[in-house]
Amino acid sequence: MSAVIIDGKAVARRVRENVAREVAEFRDRTGIQPGLATVLVGDDPASAVYVGGKRRACVEAGMADLHQHLPADTSQEKVAALLDDLAADPAVSGILLQLPVPEGLDGAALVGRIPPGKDVDGLTTASVGLLARGLPGLRPCTPSGIIELLDSYDVELSGTPTVVVGRSELVGRPVAALLVGRNATLTICHSRTRDLAAVCRGADVLVVAAGKQAIIGADAVKPGATVIDVGMHRTPQGLRGDVDFEAVREVAGKLTPVPGGVGPMTIAMLLRNTLLAAQAATGTDGPG
Amino acid sequence: MSAVIIDGKAVARRVRENVAREVAEFRDRTGIQPGLATVLVGDDPASAVYVGGKRRACVEAGMADLHQHLPADTSQEKVAALLDDLAADPAVSGILLQLPVPEGLDGAALVGRIPPGKDVDGLTTASVGLLARGLPGLRPCTPSGIIELLDSYDVELSGTPTVVVGRSELVGRPVAALLVGRNATLTICHSRTRDLAAVCRGADVLVVAAGKQAIIGADAVKPGATVIDVGMHRTPQGLRGDVDFEAVREVAGKLTPVPGGVGPMTIAMLLRNTLLAAQAATGTDGPG
């Protein structure tokens, strides 16, 4: 029995279509167009590509593209002042500072200026604190995209033995917090875990965000388990994940491919966060 | 083989003695006496007892007792203004608003005014966010007291299969975050967990903060495991914990009693936090 392949592209498309429809309804009702201010400092080519993708998606969803581009030699004070202006600007629903910022700038301090209500990346200390406390707030995009994939494929989470491999700030820790919030019995593993395969074999839901190619083989997967692969590695054979896809597809019940699994969800959830931020700002609805 | 009984009173005493010695050294070096501002609104008798214990411990450790008592009918604005004054006062190293506050006051909003550098309870969203991100900050007292107990009894955490039962804001979630930070392979269980005993039996370290008397019996404990009981229940037979002490002591390797286990650690760690806050404020040392 080969696993059902979780179609992240299709789920992401549906989320984006739903956001676009809700944006149109929100504009009709309130007269307000949600807007995303992406902030790019300098000319790092990869960052420019990422930001470009976010801006296009934003426009496609009917939101205002309020992009700001600053030269690489902009001072900390100038970037901070721009972020403060965006924080105060009612036309700006969400603010995303593209990382990394050029050397000489303190990226963490800059991100920290984004108020939680506009923190569509969900990565500031305030947003992380709200998530850890289980309080309403904007959640980081890749972790909430993982939850969206699981929900879309009707994967039961409540009471389910669930393992997250990796404890990064960007994925491992926040997805673990979201899964606990969804009542999973949650185990978090990492490089120090003894007998990783045995721990993973106990999971009905396995989320792999280890950043190591093919760290999860068939021996680490319970037959029928749902496996979410957050890894992304360029290899001579193309993009590969943290999961040995060909081996694991023969054991798992449901499995994300790389590419086309978790990847497309990140921008989709960024758009949803921007809409949620706009709704919360007008008090018509809130993130939660 | 009967378990080694973890002597929380002795460990707490040692922590308090160490804090007192460090406070004296800090005063000698800087001329500054660390001070704890406990804030009690109203006359709830239990709260008065708790605050009294904290104030006495504070004085015993050589720190200034900067207690503030407000009448029960104090307005939200007045309590907020007092907290802001304390936040700005350099003589105040730490601020602790005793909860619950009287009806009509918004306790969460009041606690949120305490800046992270003076949040000796470690319970504000900012402090919780710092913990969740693994950044330096003041940690909540009971969870860090549990880590102190484990360290005092040389319990290996790195790579160790560890189970936390309970996901409260006060204990379960933060102790899980601290244990992940110490490289434990961490499972968090709760009321929705299926076959709790089986999950717990997989743990070499088991922390029980479920708030249900005797929820953990001998069948839920791996032989030789270390068991930390955070429960506290008044019964006709006296104080009891979440662990069936008499049954589990025949299986566990190390075990905290109730009372005299985790309980005494909370005030000890509050004192340490106050010292850490004073050190961080003068830049001589920091919480971390």
C-alpha cells in the first residue's frame, strides 16, 4: 500500500482562494483594503525572490502591496523609524521584515519593533509568548500551514501520539506548541534524542523539521502514520526533504512530497495572517 | 528497593543560602541592595499568607522588602500607575503582583505592565516568549525549581526520555520548554492523552503537574525513574500530590514527597530571580 500523497499545492491554492474571497467581502463591508508591507533592506538576490513571491501573492489575493525597499547601507535608526511608521499607519495590516538584514544591522531588534497585531510572520517575542500561553495572536506561517495540511486531510490530532523532529524557532518549537493546543500527545525530538527511529515509530503523526536530508527512513515510520516533511535540500537529483520519500511512501498512510508539500503553505498562511490582522485591527474579527 | 526521597526543603534551603551570600557580595561590590516589590490588592487571606511568606524570605536573604498593599476597591488605573512607578524605580529589582486580584480588576492586563527585566514570576507574555525562543530572561519559579531539584540530584536530562503530565501556563508548558532547552526528549501529556500510564512508563524522568490527586500510580512509572510531583491537594489524611506516593516509591529511583518536594522551591527561585534581575539591571550579570 502506497501512501496518499498530500497535495500542498492544492491546499495552498484553496487557502489563497478563500483569503481572496474573504478580502473582497471585507472590502465590501468595511471599505478597507488589507495591506502587506514587506520590507527589504539591501539587494540579496534570494531575499528579493522571496519578497517578490510574497508581493505577487498579496496582489493576487486583492490586498495592497505596500512594499518598502531600503538601500543596504541604511542605518539601524532609519530602518527602525520606517518600521515604527508602518506600525502606526492604519493602511498597513501586516509588516514583514525580510531576513537576513545586511551585516551591521541588528535584525532581531528590528523585528522586535513590529507590534504583535501586525506581526504576520508570528516570530516576535510577543507573538511567540501569545502562542506559548495559548492566547489569541498571529501564528508563524509554516507551522500553521502544517496544521492546515493535517486538517485538510482529516488527520485526527486530539489525543494522538505525535512526534516533532527538530526544535527550531521557525518550525519545530512553534508547531509543537500548536499541536499541544490541538490536544496532541506531543513529543519533541532533536539531535540529542537517543534512538530517534524508535521514538518516531511511536507516532501516528510525524512532523520532520530536522534540517537533515533523509534523516527519516522507513524504519522510523509506523505503518499508516501521517508524515509531514518540512525539509528542503538542493541535491543533484533535485529538491529533497528530511524524509526518504521513496522508502517512506511504502509505509506511511499519508505523506507530503518535497517540493509541493509544506512549501506552498507558507505564503498562503502569510496571506491569511494579513487578512486576520486587518480584521482584528477593525475589530470585525480576530486572530485566534 | 525503595526510592531515594528528594529533599526539596534541603535543596531550597541551600538555594536560599546561596542567594543570601550572593546578595551580600552584590551589595559589597555595587552598593545596591536588591529589592522585591510584592503588590497585594485587597485582603484575600490566602493571598496575604503567600505574600507574607515571600516578604519574610526576601528579608532573610538580605533583600529589601518593598511591599505595597492597596485597598480592594482600588481602580484599575491606580494599580496600573503603581506598577508603572515600580517599573521605573531603580530601587525595585523585581515586581510580583499577587493573583488573583479582586473582581473588577483585569489581572492579566496588570501583570502585562511588568517589564520583562523585573518580571520575577516569569509569567508575562514577554517572559514566556523569551523562554519559548530560548533567549535569556527570567523563568517562572516552580518550573525552574523543578530543574534545580533534578540538577541537585544529578539527574541526567540530555537525550533523556522525559514526560510532563499537564500543560498549564504555570507549570506544565514552561517546565516542558525548560526541559527541551536542557536537551530532554520531551513528551507533554494531558487529559486527552490515550493510555497515560503507558506513555509515562516510557519516561526516565516524569514530571506530574496534572492537578489530579493520585493520577500516577506504580503502573505509570518505569522502574528506577525519577518522579517529580507538583500536585498539592488537601485531604483528610493531610497534603497529597498527583502521585500515589506509597505505591510509586517502591518503583521509582528518585521521588519528591508532598509536602517537602517541589513546594519549597518556588520561593527559593523567586529570591534567585530577584537577585538575577538586580544583577541584570546593573549589567554585572544577567538572567540566562
